[in-house]
Amino acid sequence: MERSILAKRTACIDASGIRKVFALAAKLKDPVNFSIGQPDFDVPDKLKQCAIEAILKGENRYSQTAGDEELKEKIAANVTEDIGWCDPRVIVTSGVSGGLLLAFMALIDEGDEVIIPDPFFVMYKHLVNMLGGKCVFVDSYPDFKLPVEKIKGSISDKTKLIILNSPGNPTGSVYSEQEIKEIAQVAAQNDIIVLTDEIYDKFCYDGRNISIAEYYPKTLIMRGFSKAYAMTGWRLGYTAAHESLKEVIEAMTMIQQYTFVCAPSPFQKAAIAALDYDVSELVDKYRTKRDILYDGLKGKFELNKPAGAFYAFVKAPDGRASEFVEKAIANNVLIIPGNVFSEKDTHFRISFATSNEKIEQGIKILNDLV
């Protein structure tokens, strides 16, 4: 019997459905690309200049493993102001994606259960599986509100972690303050760590994002610079924790020594300036994009109005998403099937991070396909 050269963990994942659509995009001529989860604007010039100056000044060596000290201090001050924690512990990571990997490696043993509201960001499932954990998916269809009672009923003696993502990818949902308070109470009663992925925290269109960290200290906050400042290729994020979880940050830092080493040094210098940069004008433009998309599709499709991020999760005709996605791609519109983000395949994801003109064009094509 021939022995496989690959580690068994590689069988726990497959090629991202998003990447498959990217490959299709390369074959189409000027498609309406609703698949890409990154801003359609560029890094603001002021922040580019900060990075350039850092490079020219020689800020090109390794930073400390946990991050540039000035950046960490600024992040900690922001977290104290936002959340109220005194002296939060901070690690700068290679994007929130890097933070997720470090946190999961620090926390998840084989057989540990991780509760994840479904739909979910694609990376959660595959990282947990690779580390030998078990994903416990909690259905949040059809309104994508936080399913507090279902989460409560899914807790077992093996539950290690609850993951929240608000504003959410792929749904565009923003959890209410009441929902957040209720899940904080559930987590506290069961002494479970909560990981809150807040990469889209700046993209809230109908009020501010409420972090569970405001009500529950046993929380890992993950935020980053990729979305709000269009630094997707710069790979910068951070994780902050209350004093009660300092050992998790210490473990993540130790693991970073032997994996990422550190986040990119010159971009960390630019991130210091980014924390003071006002993105409200950009967010206003995305609110307009949200409104154009929702108003254009609501007559023909079943969808909730996104309250944050830059996604809509739309129910496919007859609830058969993969079939509809194939039809849309054949008509030059790139969308992502829901089974990339869910145990179901009834919806498809639209990213409205594109021009208003392309959004209007895509709306017409999708409506014509119904």
C-alpha cells in the first residue's frame, strides 16, 4: 500500500471556493465582480507616505515578536478607550487571519469543540479542522441574528471557544446590543472564552458596532487594517485581551516566534498613523453602495439589508445556490455560492466593494436571471 506524502491534516481542507471564482474571473472579459472581499479604494496617500518614509529610514528589520512597541501602546490605548479595559495585552499579527491561526493553535486541542454561528467566515472551519478540533455549527438562518438560545443549547463539557463575527462576513449582519449582552451572560455562566472577529468594525451603517468585550472580559478581540484602510496586501492585524487572558497572548507570541516571526515592520509604522485616520467619508460611500444593491435586488430576491461589512447574503431562486452561481458566471457576474460559508447551499454572497456603475450593471443581470 502506497503511503501518502501529505500530512493527514491536508485532507481536512480543500481549495477555497472563493479562489475558484477568482480563477474563473481571469477568463472573463470585464466581468461584474461581486466576489472580491477587499475595498475598491486604495490605501490613503498619507498612509502610503508613512510606509515609504519608514522604509527609507531603514525600518526594515524584524520588529519585536509581539509588534512595534509604539504601535502596541497606541492599540492598547484605543482598546482602553473603546472597551474600558485597563492595560490590555496586545499582539500585532500578520492580518486577522494570522491572529486566528495563532489563537487557535494556542487554544484548541484535539477533540475541543468550537461553537460557530452559521453562516461563517470560511477560515474558521478549516483551521479548527486542521488542528483536530470539532466545529459545532449553530444555524442563524433566515435572519442571521445571533442565535443565543441555540448557542446555549450547544455548549458541552468539551466547548473551548465561541466565535463571533460582527459585522459579519458573509451576511453583513451586525449583532444588537441586547444579543451581545445575552451571549456574554451565557459565556460567563459557562466560563468559555469568546473570540470576536471585528475586522469590519469601521463598516457599520446604522450605528456603532457593539463588542462583546464591553460586557465580558474573557474575550479575544481581533481587529485589523486590511478593510478600513485597504491594506489587504500589507498583512496587519492585532489581537487584544484583558489581563485575565494574558497567558493566551503570551502563548500566541511564543508561537509567532516560530511561525510568522513578526508582522511586516515598515507597515507597522504606517499603522500607527492609520489609527488616527478618519475613514468616515469612505464608509459613507459604502453605505450608498449598500443602499443601491439592496434597493435594486429586494424586489426580485429574498435578502436582509446589510448593516455592516460590504456583503449581502442573498437567497438563491428555489434555494439552489450553486446552480444559480453557475448561471450568473455564465452571464459575466461573479458571485460566491453559500456552501463556501455554510453547511447549507441556499444563498450566495455578493461583495459590493466595487464601483456604483458595476453594482447597477450586476443588479440588472441578476434580476434578469430570475
